[in-house]
Amino acid sequence: MASSGRYTHINSDLHGRVPFDCYKIGRIASGMESKVLTNEVQRDPVIHDHQWAQNLGLVAFAGYRLVHEDLRPLGVLALFSTHTITPEDDAVLEGVAVTISQVIQMASAEEALQESEAKYRAMVKNVPARFFKGYADWSVEFFDDMINIITGYPVEDFNRAKKKWVDLILPDDLAKVREAFIAALKTDKSYLREYRIRNRAGEIRWIRERGRILCHEDGTIDYVTGVFSDITEQKSVEIELERLRLQQELILQTAGEGIFGLDEAGRVTFVNPTALTLCGYKAEEMIGKPMHDLIHHTRPDGTPHPQEACPIYGTFQDGQTHLVEDDVFWNKNGKSFPVEYVVTPMGEGDRMLGAVVVFKDISARKQAEENLRQTNFRLQALVQDYDRRNREMSLLNSMAEMLQNCQTTAEAYPVIAQFSQEFFRSESGGLHIMNLDQEVLEPVITWGAPEEGEPRFPAEDCWGLRRSRLYLVPDVSRGVVCPHLSGAPLQSTLCIPLHAQGENFGLLHLQNLPPLSSKAPEGSEDSPGLLRQLAASVGDHVALALANLRLRDTLRHQAIRDALTGLFNRRYLEETLERELRRAVRKQTPLGVIMLDLDHFKQFNDRHGHEAGDHLLRTLGEFFLSHIRSADIACRYGGEEFVLILPETPLEVALKRAEEIRRGVAGLPVFYRGTQLGITISVGVATFPEHGHSMDALLRMADKALYAAKERGRNQVVVAEALPEPWSSIM
């Protein structure tokens, strides 16, 4: 019964509400009396319903005050009995009252404990308690049959001592159970112990037991009373929570990432070993300290990093998770290391409690990225080098093809100039060819800005020619410049000797090249080494082409030139005359042919010798070359006979030219071994279309005119007889 006078538990045979002041219950509850015991209920004047007591056969009443250990009233234990209550019964009931008081207190304490440990006790807060009375021999009595649910044994087995409680306790837990009991005997006789039992089905159950030991006056144990609860589910939760806690702690301890927690002010609340290792601190040096001041105070460039600009503190402002993929932290030694980190806010509702920062050292990743960047750079350089080599090879092939199709060295010079500009991109340059007679280099073609230095210079004035290899000066302020460039305002020069088949053909010279760097990696376009390779390759191609062309010129010269006089030979005469005659017909222009013969050449040879005759023929050849137009063609027809072809020359002009040549030869001073030799020539003139329509006809008509001149006394010019066909019929 509660202190308010209301029943908290009542047998089904009882009924009604007991007034607060009846049966002295109110006096007991208010503390006026600690207990009431009477065996004369039916005659007690305080009984308000004697008939009710008589009908139920009630003869005794006992009431006991239930109090808290701090003496606060908890209620009243009231007992009506049909039997007389003996002193022994009174002692038992008094013990029960004490036990019930303890149970109520323990229930309150349990409720407070459950509230403070709600997250651990949620599953067991309403577990019902079982009251017991135990004895020193481990026998036990229970007040209800609910014990069967826990143990699987009926309550009678315990109450009749067929089953002792100690039989259920696991052997491994007996020692601590006894220790708790002995400790209670030495103190206030109260104890709390937790242990395991094995029920009838073989299942392990956890028990929490609260008890009080009641002793005789001599100190021996009378009995033990108390309450125990099945806390198996609670223990399972606690064990699981502990397992999770240990697992989480293990994760924190063994995680490869650094982890630390922050409170709402940014102070470190926990830190794992990895974070300590990376930052170089001990735990006590970080806990409670502002994280920003310890490891995030400076930007990667060394400038101060204000706290308000810190992404970690930004989480406290916006409550959002922040991922930072590239930043730096600073260790205790003042050295930075690259990190990637995630900041996750912690809070309850709208209240921010702090944040968790998970970070990792990305030095290896940075190094890998740098290696990848270097690899990509090298790959790009290789691709560029491949493209460059392809371009250069294509240009070299194109240049080689063009040079192979050149008929003369003169045709090759513009080709060399064009491709040199494409290869080297210099401001200016030139091709100098070696004059073999004088060992002097003469320019044959230039390009770009006016070439600096001497246009004509001896071979020893070039370091490249002296050393027989290319000579590059990337910066004239730091290099030795060739003498042929001395004093010229230049930035860079490159001399490429053209050497092939054991002969120096000349020099390819470049001025003011694109800027070069000695620190440039091999393969880049501004690398001096790459330029040298290209220049050597171009020089080899050009030199070989010039050698081939010079050989071709030599062979051609030998094929079409007269070795003695240097004039074209008869073979070339016939080819050229046929060509010029076709051109004259096509263009409707005249063509002159002059045939010349030395007078008395046989007698000259007989008198002065063949060597003097050869000298005379060479002199005459030189005279013809110097006294004809560039378009005219001088040929040695055979022996002492010569033929001049005069394109686009009418008869009257051809006749005039023939007379001029005759007079010039007659007055030509020819000296041989100190003796002046006098010579004259006879000349025959024929023209197209007046004297012939074909090569044979023209030569035949010119030859007839020549013999006519000899028959008339030599040293004169005779014109061939005209054809009867008019000009119009020929054209």
C-alpha cells in the first residue's frame, strides 16, 4: 500500500478502499508508528467493518513501514491473516518489508541508471525482478513461479531444496560470486553481483543480483533476501557495444589515414596514431589545442592562412561536408606535406558539436602525378620529335628529289636556298661555292635580310671549313665568330661545310637563327644538339647533291664540249641547230649560221708544230666565246673548222657579225714561245629561211659559201646562194 492510503496490490478476496486512518495504516505511513501487529482483528475498535472481518475469518493484522535508506517514506506493507501471526512470522515479515524497501530503492536506482545509460540499457530497462530468500547452504526460495522462465526449473525444485542455486552458476564465475558475498559481510551486508548461469536447456543466461545479508546477533548468517534480474539481453547489447567500441578503436588505431576530432571551437578532442605520426606530435601535445594553429596555419606558398579562410572551420559555419583534394598540413618540425582531407560535421539537430577530419598524406600520389607528368612530357616530346623527324625527313626527301631533278648546279642553288629557309628559319643565309682555282668561296645565292660579313672570302676564314665540320655559335657574345663575319652585328651563326667524296664544295651559311638554349632537353626544337643533327643531315644531302651535279656537269661538259677549245662539239652542234631551227619555224624568226675555217692551218702546223697549232685553236676558241652574244652558240665543227649559231638573226646582221669576227681574228695577237703568230679565217654565211629549211641544208649552204671564200683568196666572208622558194611557202 502506498503512502497515500491506496492499495498498490490486493488479493482478489479483498475489496474497497481503506481509509487513511484505519488499522493504523495512516499512522504507520506518516511515521507515527513503525509497525502494528494484532491477533484480534474482529475485536479491534479501529476496525471499521467487523462484519467484513468476520465473514472472511480474519484474526490477525500486521503493518510495516517501508522507508528509503535516507528515511523517506515509501509506503506500508499490510497483511491480514486467518491465522495468528507468531513472532517468527513477524521477523520474516519484517525482513520482507526491508527487502521490499530495497527492491523499491533498487528499482528507482535501476531506473536512474537506465536513464543515464539509455543507449546501453534500452533493451533491458523493463526486465522484471525476481524476489528470493536464500540461505548459507546455497538453497533458495522464490515467491513466484516466474523463475521457471529463466532457469527452466519449476519453483518447487528450488523451494524444496531439490535444486540449489549454486548448481546453475558457471564454475568460471563462482569465485567472483563468493568474493562479492564475502565483501558484503565485511561491510554493510549489501551486495550487487553479476554472473552467468546455465539453464535447464543448456543456455547461458546473465543474472544481476542485489541482496542483503541478515545475520544473527552472534554474527552468523541467518538468511539472505534480495532480487535478481535476467540481464542476458542487456549483456548482449553491452557486449556488442563493447565489441563495436573496440572495433572502432581498432579502426582508429590501425587506419592508414590520419583522423582527429574537433569540438565546436576547433580544438582537438581525439587523434589517432597515424595522424600523430604524420604530424610529428604526441597525443598530449594536440588534445585540447586549436587544430588550425598546430598544422594548418600556413598556405602552400608560405603565406599565412587565416582561420576564417580554412575549409575545416568552414564546416562549423555551413554545417556541410567539405572535401579538399590538394592542400598542405605542417608537422611539428615546420615542414609541410601535401594532404587530401574530408571534414564531416557532428551535431544534434541544429546544434553543432564539432567535426571529424580524415586526411591522408598524398606525397606518393603527388610524386606519381609528377612522374606521370614527366612521362607525359617525355611522351609528348617523343611525339613532337617523331613529328619533327617526319617533317624533316619529308623535307629532306623533297629536297633530295628536287636536287636529283636539277640538270646543273645553277639550277640546284635556288632549291638549296628554299629548303634551307624551311629547315632553319634563319633571318638570312647564303650558299658559297668553292672556287677551286683560287680556293676562295664565292656567294652563288642568298636569302632573307642582307647577309652580313664578306661576300667573298678564303676558306681559312671559316672555322667550319678549317675543322671540316659544322660550326655553331648560338650566342655571338659568348662564342668565337668566324673571321669572315668579324665585326658583323649578329646574334647567332651556323656554318655548314659541304664536304663529299673527299672534296670541299662550299659552305652553307646561316645568320640569326631562332633562340637556342643549352638547357633545353634533347629533342626540343630549341636544343643546339638537335640543330647540329639537322644541319649535319642537310649538309650531307646538299654536299652529295652538289657532288653529283658537278660530276654530271663534268660528264656533260665532256660529252658536249671540245676538250681543246672549250667550245661545244659537233654532237652538241647538231642537237642545238635542230632545236633552234624548230624554234625559228614555230616563232617565224630567222636563224643565222656562220661557218669559219683557219687559212693555211696545215702549213701552220708543219711550220710551228702541232703544239703551236693547239695553242692557236685554244686562242681562237677563247676569242669566239668573248665576241658572241650569250644566246649565240660557238662550236668546233672539226679540225680547224668552227660553226656559230645565231638565233633570231637575219641575214644582214649575220653578215655584219661574220665580218666583225673575221677582222677581229685577223688582228688577234697570238704569241707562242715569244713569237707572234698571224692568222686569218675564211667565212661562209647562211640563214634560215633564205638558204635552207633543214639543218643539213643550212650547214651545206654555209660550207659551200666557206669554200667559195677560200677559192676567192681566203680571209673574206661569202654569203650562200639564196633558194628560189619564197618565205611564205616555207612558213
